Amino acid sequence: MIRDAGGPAASEARLLRVEGVVKRFGGATALNGLMLSLGAGESLGVTGPNGSGKTTLLNVISGVVRPDLGRVWLAGLDITGWPPHLIVRAGVARTCQPSRLPLRLTVEQYVEAATLHRRLGRFRRRRVVNQVLDLTGLTDLRKRDASTLSSGESRRVQVGHTLATGGRLLLLDEPFASLSPGDAPEVLSVLRRLRGQGLAILLVAHTATVFQALCDRIAVVEAGRVVRTGSPAEVLRA
Ligand SMILES: Nc1ncnc2c1ncn2[C@@H]1O[C@H](COP(=O)(O)OP(=O)(O)OP(=O)(O)O)[C@@H](O)[C@H]1O
Ligand SMILES: [Mg+2]
């Protein structure tokens, strides 16, 4: 399907393990011994106050930031400190906290650009792009200049770009932030569809509706540590 065949099996007990990660920026401790794990196909919500370290956690997992201490394991492989492009190849793809799509590309060019590191023939590449456009509901918009899209459409392009890397773990940083209210349901239904495809998702978000619709578990981060985990019902009740 979207992923190359023949990659590591998606059935390892823990797809991702973050063990005791510490990251300091000058005098500020962004991550303070954070522990987290995620199973293949699992969808984990990460929430917590502003500045608690959620984006830094995604930066460490995706290789954008190197931790001072601790390890990150992907399906049993120690990926700590790997450069981002190798982590993408290993199957981890991420979106950034909402921003406008920076390049003047069409929707399908955005999606295709994310496949270019993959050794796919022309036909396979086309098929992946078509599948991603279909899964994200963007087929009818494929020729549109991405800078002319609504907030929900842009967000779906960002998710499609992530998906087209062939990742088995998607890291989504606040995909519902700064969406107009009418656009949130379409993004939610795309993410539900991806979850249904068996992709593992680590999703930074803040609302009960999103957690209930998308997540198997929630981890609450405060001051750079996970202070609580549980099912959405357990954590939202607390
Ligand atoms: N590149 C950086 N340089 C210096 N300090 C940083 C950097 N990145 C993050 N920080 C600091 O690390 C702490 C955690 O920031 P982070 O962005 O991870 O929090 P967050 O939980 O994602 O917050 P928000 O909910 O506002 O997105 C903050 O004090 C932040 O100022
Ligand atoms: Mg953040």
C-alpha cells in the first residue's frame, strides 16, 4: 500500500520507546527524563500545558533535536541522534505545528515531493500519490495551487505529505490548531481513516473530542515528563 513492501514487520510489541530523554536549552529544561512508548498501529494523544515539551519531544523523535540524555528506539533499533532524513527512511514522518504551506506547489506536487527519497518507479510513485490524495480527500484539488487552499485543505495536504513518505509512525503536532471550526471535522475524518489503515499515530492535541475520536491512550506531559497515561476515558475523568 502506501508503504514499501518488505520493511520491518509492523507487529513489534513496541514500535516506539522514548526512554529517559532529557533536553536542555540554555538554562531551560524542555524534557526532563521523559518516558513514553507506543505500539504498532496504536494512536497516542499527547497533551499538556504550553511550554511543557510536547514539540521538543516530536523534535527529538524525528531527529531535529538531539537529546542530552536518554534514548529513542524504533522497533528495537536505537535511532537516538540519527539525522532526520534517516529517521524518515526508518518510517517516522511528522508535521510541524501549524504554519502556512511554504512553497508554491500544487497539491499533488506537495504530496509527490514527499515520495522523492523513496526508490519507486514512475508507476508506483504515481500510485502512491493517488492513494494519498484519495485517503486525504484531495483528489479533486490535485491541480490547485496549494497557497489558495482553506485551512482544513492545507492541513490535509500537510498530513498527505507526511503520509507519502511511507512512514509507519506519524507524528502530528497540533493538527487541529488554528483551523476554522467548519474545517476540523474533515481533518478529523482523514486522521480516523489513517488510523483505520493501521498506522501508528502520535498526536499532540488539546480537546476531548479529538482524543475520544482518535486515540487509544493519552499521555499528559508537564514540565518535560509524562505525568499521567491512560485511556481517554480515564485521563479525561481525572
Ligand atoms: N530551539 C529552542 N531554543 C530554546 N528553547 C527552546 C527551543 N525549543 C523549545 N524551547 C523551550 O523548551 C520548552 C518546551 O517547549 P516546547 O515547544 O517543546 O513546548 P510545547 O509543549 O510544544 O508548547 P506549546 O503548547 O506552546 O506548543 C519551552 O520553555 C521552550 O521555550
Ligand atoms: Mg508545541
